[in-house]
Amino acid sequence: MADRNETIRIDEDAARGAVTNTGLRYVLAFSLGFAVIAMSLVWIIPALAHAHH
């Protein structure tokens, strides 16, 4: 029978079920930046075009 007071040690990757530092944060940052720029252009270009009329 196992001792209930025994400390169980699991390394980070096994505990998370994933590998760290895969570059996902860079993909998310790039996607967020691209979305902000695209949405800004969608708003700014028609506003500038309408101002000239």
C-alpha cells in the first residue's frame, strides 16, 4: 500500500500535458497586431473618403 504522505513529483511538461516555448505567443501577438491594423484601416479609409465629399 502506498504511503499517503509521500510527495509525488511530476516534471512541468508532464503536468501541463504540453511543451513550453513553442512560439505560440508570437503567433498570437502577430495575429492581434494584424487584427488591430486591419480593423483600423477598415474604419479610417472610409472615414477619409467620406470627408472629401
